[in-house]
Amino acid sequence: MSKLTKKQKALMWTILIVALVQMPNLALSPAINTIQTKAFPDRTLAEIQTVISSLNLVSLIMSVIAAFLINKGVISKKFAVAFGLFVLFLTGAFAAVFHSAYWCFVLMNVLLGVATGFYMTNNFGLLFDNFEEEPRQAITGYQTSFINGGGVLFGVAGGLAAARLWYGGYLLFLIGLPIMALVLITVPGKKTPARRATGEKRAPIHSGVFYYAAVVLVFMAVYCVCGTNISTHISAYLGDKNGAAVAGVASALQMGGGAFAGIFYGKLSTKLKDKIMALACLAIFVGFILLALFPRTLVMTLLGVFIAGMSMSMMLPHCTFRVSQLVDESTSATGTLIATSVAPSFGAFISPVVFTNLTQALSPDSTVFRFAFVGALALVFGAILFALASRREKMGRA
């Protein structure tokens, strides 16, 4: 890290600051119960969850468009990140003015999806393209800590804001404007390298990228069950009048767990290699089981979300770094798109669609059953990942 130039250090800090706003959904999770019961009581919980999760689907589509434009040399990753942050600012500005109707709520999430689709994936791309492997691995760890740190801030601030205004969490996105200015100042504006000869094809995407993308997709579908249900869980079983604020604290602790695990990520990843992904699934299992077994105990509820949150800093930085080893500058936009946008966005989008509706059919209105059911699935998924990692290690030694 000491070998970085002044420009690289400035770029590194910009990437880390952008990482602070890479989990904007954490600002919204504490308000889900308030939105459903007070703002739009004629809508079901699944509908509210799906609208908020729809930002992930929009984000996926926008990230595909952004990657296409970058690969064609139409825009640079700098422009994509700056544009996304500007739309993030517009989301907050729109919420401040238009928030009285259900369509306003829907449009807020569409705008947020456009924003994240442009800046989230390409912030990883800036890291892949501008740093060598050694500093890149270190910065990936720092980036994860900043993502979790930003999630903590969003969770607490979103919960406090939602306690006053159901759309309060959206107002936090006004922060996008000053961060956009920082990006415009410090990030190089180079575009994806052109092909070396007419008709020459870019290198194909390594098959390993798709493997890690599939892992991230399933992981995010499971992980997001906590964020989309914790507000309802707390209101149903703890009966706290300040449920949104308490849910905000829970969301912050979820990200705090990620920040805590991030401290040990480097050593764990080096020692466990791909088996760290199984450990991430085990953390979700333990956290969700605590939520299911002790729904009326605040301390155990907060401990459960903290442990579940630890999984984030085990799974995502490992998959991100592994993908960075499998792409070059000409394929990083597409590879990054697949593993850090398409997979997690689609996983987060289908999470309430699949798990809320499925568990509602099996045990209506029971978040206890939902956490237990999904926790068990996480354990099974972790066992599969452990078996695959062990098999790959044996094949590597053979």
C-alpha cells in the first residue's frame, strides 16, 4: 500500500467513500413495517417488500446497460459512477417533494435502482482496473469494511428518520451530490480499451466468474431475508412503539457484524480459501436460529442479526476478489457486472418473492418460521459449498 502514488491514494479514498453508500436498502429496511401499516395499509407486506426489492431488478437492468455502454466505449466507468450518484441525489430530492401516493413510493425505488445500477458495480470496476493484485486485495478488505460501516450509518439514520417520516430513509440519499463531485475530481476518465484489431473478439469470461456469481445470487437471496423481515419481526414479537427505530438499530448491528468480521477477513480467507463461503452460511444459520428461538428477547434478537451480518464480510469480498483474479481490463466490466451486480441484485429481488410467499403459504404471518426455514436452507447450502471447496482442493493437489 505504501507504493501507491498520490493519485492512486486519492482514487482509493474515493472508492472507499463511494462504498459507504453501496447498501442504500439498509436505510429503507427499518421503515418496511411503518410503510405497510401507516403509509399504505391497503397493501400487503409482500407487496411492500417486493416494491422495495424491485430496486434490485431495476439495478440489474441498469447495470447491464451501463456495462454495454462501457464496453462499446460510449461512456467511462467514471461517468457511470458519477451519473449513478447524481440519480441517488435525485431520489432523495424526489422523496422530499413527492411522497403522498403509492406511485411515488414505487418511483422512488425505481430511481434508486437506476442509481445503484450505474455506480455500485462500476465502483468495483474502478478498483479492478487501477490497482495491482496485492493492493487490490487489501483495498477489497477495506472496501468491505466501508460498505458495512455505511450500512451501519444507513441503518441507524434510516430507523430514526422513519420514526418521524415514513420516507425519511430516502432523504438520506441527498448525500449522493457531494460524493459525485469527489468522483469527478479524483477518478481517471479512461474508457475500456479498444480491441487491438478490427473484428478481434474480447477474451471470453472465465467460467469461474459464473460459479462465484451463482454463489452470490443464492447467498443474497438468503441474506436479505433478515433485512426485509426484521422490522415486522420486532413489531410482532417485541411490541415496541418505536419499532422503526429499534429495527434501525438491528439493521445497523447486522452491518456491524459485517464490519467486525471484516477485521478477520484477510486471515480467514487466506487460511480457509473457498471454505470461507461455507463459514458465511453457518453464520446466517446461527443468526437466524437465534431470531427464531428467542423472538421476544431483544438482546438475543440483536445478537442474531449481528451474527447473521458477519456472513456478508466473509462471502462478498471473497467472491469479489476471486472474480478480480479471473478478469482482465477488457473483461472486467462484464465480469464485474455478472458477479457484483446481476447476481446479488437478482438474489435480493427474488428473496421476498420466493421466501415471503413460500413461508406465508406454509405458516402464515410467522417470521419465526420464516427465519428458521431459511436458516436451515442456509446450512444446507453451506454444506454443499464446503463439499465443493474440498473437492476442488483435492483436485488441485492431485
